[in-house]
Amino acid sequence: MKPNLSLEIEGATVRFGGVVAVSEVSMTVDVGEVVGLIGPNGAGKTSLLNSISRLVPLSAGSVHVFGQNITKIAPYMLPRHGVARTFQVVQPFANLTLRENVAIAAMFSLKSLPKLEAMDRADAVLERTGLTHKAKMLPAEVTLADRKRLEVSRALAMTPKLLLLDEVMAGLNHTEMDAMIHLIRELQQEGTSIVVVEHVMKAIVAVCNRIIVMQNGKKIADGNPKSVLNDPTVVAAYLGQRYVDRQSKTQSASVSGVQK
Amino acid sequence: MTAYLKKYGAPLAWASAALIVLAACFWLDNYWLRVWTSVLMFVAITQGLNVIVGFAGYHSFGNAAFFGTGAYSAAMLVMAGWPLWAALLACSLVGALLALILGPALLRLKGHYFAIATVALNSALAELILNVGGLTGGAQGISMPMSTLSPIDLYRQVYLLMLTGAAVATLIVFWLSRSKFGYAIRASKDSEDGARAMGINTTAVRVAAWGLSGAVTAYVGGVWAYWINFIEVGSAFDVSLSVKAYIMLLMGGMGSVVGPIIGAVFFEVLATLVWSKFGALHNLILGVLVCAVVLFIPSGIIIPLRRFLSLRKQEGAKG
Ligand SMILES: Nc1ncnc2c1ncn2[C@@H]1O[C@H](COP(=O)(O)OP(=O)(O)OP(=O)(O)O)[C@@H](O)[C@H]1O
Ligand SMILES: [Mg+2]
């Protein structure tokens, strides 16, 4: 594998009984690159992320991160390889405060941090994601948008080198979304490699260096945003003609596109 | 003054409570000494259960398996000539080992499957001891040699041994409520996938929690064997023991440090009073009471109690 790759997937296949959720997908992410992963509902995007983070097994194929084969390692070892993720269906620790939630991510990831240092790290991260004033609340006491931000905060607390984001924009209003886009750009400037799974095209276009499109478990396109978004197969499979028409009318890349 | 109280109030309260409980064995009469010994026994068992149920979220209905294992290990070691303290230490280790060996397989099971498996484990161990015979005494049980201590001194010794168990178990729970290990357990309980993605080895953490639970419960079983002097399978591996502790945990409040103590004291003292006053009706009355508590304060006595105390504090501050 090339030394400047943060992620390299070869022939990944994920099966749930008879359902083939991911079918022989190969893809790479360069170090420092932000790659968008899009496609219709049920295309297999989340399943692919789950197989990278080892929460579902691959029935075929391999995954390397930063040159290391992680195809067979235990899921809790991923943070030690610099990989952090968020969950599309948020997974907060319901009986712990937001601050504790984030501190736990800091405590057990990259290098094991003492409790007090982890709390300090949590405070710094919450400041960055705008949750400081809610640090003492329980996940059930904040809005869904805040719980999404909590997912991102926990991932950031792990100081990842490769960050996998699964629909963190869903449910955010325009201001919140702009803040999230800003945050992703900042992370990229700091050298973090990022995979962004998203239905909000405005966000995808705003942050991605490259876009990969999935449909029915297969990769159907992979390339720079402009060419992928104008690719007839992609338009037919996912974006729809309306998206293309609107794009040419407004001449702007920042129109929010396909929503679920 | 209030700042001073805020800082040292809780430790002071705990220390004075510990002193009173410690001194109690010198002024309680024989009857109440036995009642409170049994209360302390249940405090320890309930805290042991709190570790695996309240913190790890695994409903171990068959924790009596550890109690019985502890009782039998301690009794057999004492019969083999070991000093009491060594036998008690060893039987706690046996309890921990049992959990550590079986945990990886059993803790893979979720929800009621795990609960049923622990009950099956309890029956299997009882069956095993019955059929192995030999040193275990089989169906005859084990009669331990009479203590050379006078009855009251013996009761005091057992009281203090149970108190040690209850104190250590409570300290373990206190440690879980604020340590990194405790956070790992609680995170694994709330979201397994989330915890794993954050670097927590959820299986290992759970097995370790069950090990702690097993060690505490086995210790209590060992002291109990020494206390009653004669053990047999039926009373050592008695699932109703786990069920009773489970009720105490439910009444007191799962996952809290003080709750299980309140639950155990409340239930055991009440059970004794009801039993001495109403005899035959005692199970019925307790049953109704348990239903009432579970229906009206499902999260345990500790929640309304905390609210009541904080209200009092606010009123105090006003006045
Ligand atoms: N745990 C599971 N068990 C069985 N089938 C599953 C499981 N998880 C996903 N699937 C199936 O795998 C396919 C891919 O689902 P996946 O969640 O990966 O899609 P997605 O691209 O993330 O969709 P969305 O945009 O709606 O999040 C779907 O057909 C889904 O029903
Ligand atoms: Mg998905």
C-alpha cells in the first residue's frame, strides 16, 4: 500500500444473511483528504463504515489504515490506530453527562488518559463544538442536533487521524450546519483525513476533495466532485434530474440538494 | 461553617456511621446481633449484585452460585485445617475465578438469556457438589468443628466479618462510581457499540465486574458457612437468596452507592419485624410491600430520598 494513504479498502463485502449490504467495494483515502460517501438510502454506506470500525465482520476483502492491516483486529483497538467515528443512530451513554460522555472517549482512546486530564480535554472539545453550556446535562435533556454534536465531540476527543462521520448534518439548521462545515474544514487543515457520509449535498460540496457514490452495495462512481456530480449514472441513481437543473439555474454549488 | 460542612460533611457522616456500626456489636443483645449480622450479610450480597446488575447492566439472578461456591470452598478448607482468615481469602478468590472463567462465555448472552444462564449455573454447581461426594459431603453436607469461642464472642466475630464484607463491597461500589474502570463499565452498559468504538474492551470490563461481584458474594458465603457451622447444597445454592438481594437492590436503587445499603437494611429489618409479629402472613405482607415499592418508586428509595434531603437543605439555607 502507498505510504500516504490513511485508508485503503480492497474488495470489501458485507452480508447480513441473504442481504449483500456492501459488495466488493474498493476505495482509498489519502492522508489529509476529505472524501464524501453518498448514495441512496440502503446503499450500504453505514455498513461500510461499520466494517471499517469492525462492528460488523467483512465476509470478504481487507481494510488497511495508515499501512496497518486492521481487517481482523478487535473493534476497541481502532482508536489506537487513530480511527474515530460517529454513529448515524446516535449512541450516547444515556446515564452520563455530556462532559462525561466526551471524557470517556478521551480516557480510553489513543493514549490512556488519567480521569482529570480527560475531563479537561472534554471541556476543550465541548468549547469547540459549542456544547459548553450543556456540559452537565444528560443526553436525553438536549436536542437531537446537540446529540449529533455530542457524537462529533466524542470522536474529536479521541484526537483521530482518520475520522468517519455518518450523517452528522441530518437535523441541523442552517447556522448549525455552517458551524459543522467550518469545523470539518478546520480539522482538514489540521491534517485529519475524513470520510463524510451525508445526504446534504450542500455540505458534501462544501468540504469534499473527492466523492464516492454507492448504490445497492456497489461503488458506482469515484472522482472529483464536479465530474462525479455530473456523471449521468450518478444523476440517475441518486441525485435526480432536478438537482442538475437547479445547479445550472443558480450557477452555484452551494444549493442544498437531495434530502432523504 | 457551611463550606466546611460541604467539604467534610460526607466523609464525616460515613466515618461516624462506620464507628456506630462497629461499636454496635458490643451493646446489641444476642437476638439483635444476629439480625444485624444478617442485615450486613445482605448489604454485602446486594452491593455485589449492584456491581454486575446496577453498573454492568447484566441481571445475574443466579449470584447464589458464588455464595454456595464460597460457602463450600471455605468449609472444605477449614476442614482441611486452614485458618479461618486464609480460608475466607481463598474462597473469595475461588468466587472471582469462577466468574473470570465462565464470564467470557456467559456474558456474551444478553438480557434474560444471561439471567437464565446464571440460574442454570447455580443448579449445575449444586448438582455437581451433590454428585462429587467425598470432600464435599455430597447429600450429607459438611459439619464444621464447633468454635471454641463463647456464643456471644462467636456472634461478635461473625458480625465483624460480615461488616468487613459489607464495607469492602460498598468501597468497591464507591470506587466504581468515580473511577475510570467504573466509567468503562457504565459506558459499556449504556451503549456497547459506542463504548467499543471509544477503545473500551467491553467484554473484559464486564468479566472483571462479574469477578468482583463473585469475589464479594463468595466471601459472604464463606463467612455464612462459618456462622451456621453446617452447610448443605439446598441452603448454600439457594436462588431465593439472589432474588431477595435483587429485591433489595431494586428497592434501594440500582447503580447508587447508598441505595443498596438502605434497601438491604430496610427490607431485612422489616422482614424480621413482620415475621416476629405476623408469622404466617409474613410472606404475603412482604410481597405486597415489594409490589408497592416497585410500582410507585421503580427507581428505588434513593431517588425520592435524595430529593427530600436536597429540599431540606434548601429550606435550611432559607431559614
Ligand atoms: N444489522 C443489519 N441486519 C440486517 N440487514 C442490515 C443491517 N444493517 C443494514 N442492513 C441492510 O443493509 C443494507 C445497507 O444498509 P446501510 O444502513 O448500510 O445503508 P446506508 O447507505 O447507510 O443507508 P442510509 O442512507 O439510509 O443510512 C440495507 O438493505 C439494510 O437493510
Ligand atoms: Mg446509513
